[in-house]
Amino acid sequence: MSNRAAYLQTMIALASAAFGVVAALAWNSAITALVKQIFGTGGQIVSLFIYAVLVTVLAVMVMVNLGKLAARTAPPKA
């Protein structure tokens, strides 16, 4: 692979990661506001912990499924 192709591939990966972080922060704000609206501001700490646990469970489920997908699509070892 040429230097130009490697540079382009790296820039695409960095830009994708940056946009992913921005999208995650936007969703974080939106979901936090929703949790505050559902549970009210009186139980803010409890509601944030509930939110954190739910997001963690969802993240683990997504990562496990992505790992399974990667294993299925990987080329067979010789």
C-alpha cells in the first residue's frame, strides 16, 4: 500500500471515529434529558445510575454480537 493510500485510510478512520464520538455525545445528552424527564430531578442520581447500567448492558450486547459477526466473516485459518 502506498503512503498516500495509508494516509487516506487513516484520515477516514479518524474522521469516522470523531463523528462517532460526536453522535454518542448527542445521544448521551438526549437520553439523559429523557431519563430526567421520566424519573424527575428528585431522583437524579438514581436515574443516572439506571441510565448508566442500561447503556452498559446495551454496549456489552452490541459488542458480543459484533464479535460473533467478526468470527463468522473471518477467513478460515489454514
